[in-house]
Amino acid sequence: MPNRRVETSPQLFARVGGALYLVLIALGVFLQAMMGRVIVSGDSASTSANLRSMEPMWRLAAAAEFVALICVTALAMIYFVLLRPVSRELNLLATFLRMVGIAVEATATLNLVAALFPLGSAGYLAAFTPEQLHALTYLAIKSHGHGYALALLFFGACFVVHGYLIFRSGYLPKLLGILIQVAGAGYLTNSFALFVAPTFQARIFPAVLVPAFIAEFSLCLWLLVKGVDVVRWREAIMKAA
């Protein structure tokens, strides 16, 4: 019985990790679709009007991102277990980078809720003109976008390290490791560009999004369908012991 548990444990983690990835992808698509319906670039009044008319869905989108954060936290633990035989130090580094990214994203997500505050009916809001309230709502949404980009900076660095560990593992395909590193480099480039050269970032974003989606979806499917090579994982555990 103990041997049976050791053999199935990495596969169980891999399958759960793949399922969590699917949930994250679905939640991400929903959140981006919702934002696309609400945000009118450069037009705070129209954005506020859209947000007011779709407030329940906006709140659901904010809740979806909080659920995603829980899933990412669980995924951090799964990565730590699956990749621990490769390099303890690099695995810890990747985990710390991911946890910082989660903390930053959680803080940024509060801005999605804050965007609703200026559209409320509280008495203190009478101190602002409608134009000022629209601007406050728009600024909160912009702050979320920049906070999310900062989170992606840490996630991107995490991906570079995790991609290297996957490549070195021997029990996961090397190609997946390369794809994850490419995705991480893309996230890093996109986030730095947003803060340094926003116009350039707007042009490169589609080029970053496509390979990142391919990489993460490929890893998701592999973990869900194939999992890890249990024999090689056990051998790596024995060598690392």
C-alpha cells in the first residue's frame, strides 16, 4: 500500500493541476470578455455608464478573479511538489515569485471593486462632480490593469524558472519547458513595456498573448491527460534524497 501511494501521488497532483489550469483559463476568458464589454478606451463617461448597467456581472467578474487567485495558490503547491526533485533552490525561487505575483494580483483586483464606489449613492459622493466620479471609476480600472501587469512580471519570472525545471526534469516533455519559458519571456516583455513604453506594449500584446496561451494550454492538457512519468519522477526523488 505505501508503494502504491507513492506511485499515484504525482499523477494525482498532475491531474488536479491540469484541472485547475482549465478553470483558470475559463475564468480568464470570462474576465477579459467582461472588461471588453465595459471599458471604452479613453472614455470615462461611457465606461461608467456601461459599468453601472452591468454592475452584477462586473461583481461576478471580480469574484471570478478572486476564485482564480485561490486556484493559482493551489497550483503553486502542485508545481512545488511535481518539480521538487529537479532543484530545491530553483523550485523555491519559482514558488516565491509566484506567491509575490499572487499577492500583487490580489491587491490589484480590489480596484475592480473600488471602481464601483464612485457610482454609488453615498452622501459623501456629492462632493464630486459627475465628471470627477467617472474619472475616479476609470482610474480604478486603469490601476487594476497596471497592477495585473506588475503581477505578470513576477509570474513571467516564475515561468522562466519553471520552464527550465520542466526542461530538466526528464519526466515532463522538454518542449513544454521551452514553451513555458517563451511564455514567461513574453510576460516579462509585455509588463516592462507597459511601464516603459505603453504605445509599444499595445502593439506587441497580441504577439505575447498567443504563444502564452499555447504554452499554458499545452501544459494544462498534458497534465490533465498524460500527467508525469511516474517511474522517472520516483527515480529523480531518490537521487535528490
